[in-house]
Amino acid sequence: MKMKRREFIKKSTQLSAGFVLGSTVSGISRSTFNKNPLNITAVIPMPIQVVIDDVGWWSGKDGSQFQEPYRTGIHRKHVPADYEAVVYLGRALGIRPQAATVMCEWDKENILRKLPTSTWMGNDWDNTKWIGPWLEEAADIIRRNQDHYELTLHGIGHEYWTEETFTRAEWADKNGTMRPLDQVNAHLNFFEKLLQQHNLGTFPTSFVPTAFLHGFGPTGNHELSMAAVLAQHGVEYINTPFENMFNAKSVRYDVFGVDAGVITVDRGRDLLPWNTIGEKPKGQINGPTCGMHWPNLLHPDPDRNTEIVDAWINLLKSYNHRFNTILAPNSLWFRHQLVQHVCTNVDIAGKAIRISFKKVDVLPGELGCCQVTLRIKSPVKLVFNSNSVRIIQLTRQKRDMYYYTLELERMGDRKEVLIKISKTDD
């Protein structure tokens, strides 16, 4: 029986706090905890990916009353220091936050005149006022900090304009129906052209739909889904809230689904409203995504951005210290770990940990392949060895118990593996 979203959120919150000893989602057994001679417990922790929307605007003005985009809705301009805030967060936590980017105000050649549906000026598009040295300064920040900044596809102008009137949103209408296929491809191609103007790298592999308007599977009269179109451009991962996604009922694994080979992950709800700036976050992350909008990371005075970023760092680092959650270092690692967390079975068989990958291996493509992170806690010090899976890294912490993190690498196509455990006094 499919678990209702409210029940899932409740269980996820308990899981993060360390109260749940096992759970099942849509008949897919998550990591289980069974008693054993050494009284240990083992889990594949839930990964958490940081996703920041609406990065890229230079104007913060909410222009929706004038047929302009909502932008970030703040009462100041954006500056290069706002890009540094994303990097600062990533470097402090050892992660690569996703910056879901809007690119129209980066157009220094006014090429968007050829794509009138992408901006409020249509054929008369003129971005002269936002062309200046700040563009190169911000681009340099992004280029120099690839380990702590992932430029993610969001949009060009965020909305969709016809005859100087916009409707929400750029990629799909309010019903989640994809825009005309030729327009979708044109917007994707022009997004890439804008990246090339600033040498910002290859086309992104991740996507966050603007206004979270998106359909899972084909919509309207389209034969292809949005995910299938994105896949043709190299996108492998979509992040969006499932509660307002068209055809969300077709998602098989509750927190993620696979559409045309592209993994689509439930963002859930953000901790702060989209245009809140200068407020320190609080609350619980109730799923695999820590979503926010760019203002949520910033201060009205850009020189004080670090005050807000430091609050996010303090909130997020606790999820690395919990037994059942772990911050994703990057989005590729995130999606592989997530499918393992949901689909892979872990239990204790005597003095061994048994891991079954059978339910992961039916997923399309490379999802869940190669590596997985396992966590173990024990009242006694342990040693581990295995002939069926490689232990490529092991870390240990001593608190109230011994806590181990094992980075595992699969060997060939083995569906089940064993890790032998034994007590040691060393």
C-alpha cells in the first residue's frame, strides 16, 4: 500500500531524529535494524542535497504586477557577494550546493530578441543596464569554485510571454502541461548560449522547474515528457515538490520516480518563504532535499551575508552527525545514495551485515550503481571484512557508542553481499 505523503513526512522526521528502527515505503523495504550477537544496528542513511532557486538575477525586484518576472522579490540589487554566499556554504560543509539559475539578465549580446517568449520585452529585449564588470566577477566566482557550486538549469526569464503578457511558468503551464516542444527546445538552446557567453561550462545535468510547474510523464498532447526532452540535452536529475506535480501518482518510490530515464526527486517544502531575506533558518528538513530560494541565504546588507549563511551551516551540519542522515557532497552522489536508501535491504545475519541490491538493480540506467554509504553503531569496537564488496573507506567516531561510516564499492553484478563483523580490543 502506498504511504500517504503526510505519513511519509512524519516518518522521515522521526527517522532523522533517530527514533525509527525500520520503515517501508510502497513495499520497498528501507534499511532494517535487527538484533544480533554484537547488538549492532546498520542503516543506509538518507542523503540530503542542498538546492537554491532563483540564483542569477541582478535585479531583486518583484515585477509581476508589470508583466515582469517575480525575480527574487527583495528590495536590493544582487551583487557578486551573493554568489560568494553559495560558495561559502558549500566550502564550510564540504558539499556542492545546486544553484538553480535564471540567465536572462546575463545576456550581454541581446540574443534573447530572437526568443520573444523568454522575456517581458519580447523582440525589443535590451539588457544593457545589467551589462557591467559584476558579470565577469560573478562568472569568475562560479568558474573558480566548481567543487562548491553546481550551476543548475532553472530558466531564462522564469515565465512565458505571449504578446507582452506572461503566464506561469517557463516550462509548463499551471496544469503542469509542457510548453510547445519547439519553444522548450529553443529555451534550452538559448540557455546554453547564455552560458557560453560567460564560459560557464557545459549544459547542466540537473533541473529545477520554474514555479515548480512540472508534469511527470507526457502531458497534454505531447508524446514526449519534459524529462525526455531534457534528457536529450544531457539532464539526468530533476528536483521539484511532488505535492503540486502533475501525474505525481505515477511516481513509484514516493520520494523519487524515474521518467524517461531521468530521476525526479521530491523537494518537499522549504523552511522559509521564497522571498524571505535576512532571517536565520530553523526547523526540521523532512525529506532528501534542503530547498531554499536565493534570498533565504542572504542579508539585506550583502556585507553581512555570512551571518545568514553561518546559521544555515549550523543547521545543516547536524544532519551529518545524525545516524540516519548524511549531507550529499554533490548531486550525482546524492541520487545514487537516495535510491540505495529507499530500495536496498540491509539486515544483520548472525555476525555479518547482509545487503541486497535486488530492488536497486531493476532501476533503469546507472542509478544506484557502484558505491553506497553504510552506517553502523555498536556498543563495542568492531572490525569489518568482506570478500563480496570492497570497503574503500572507513571512519569511526566514539560518542555514547561506536559509530562507523563505511564507503562501499560493489564488485561486479553481485545482488547480495556480506560484510563480516567481529569484536576487537585494538
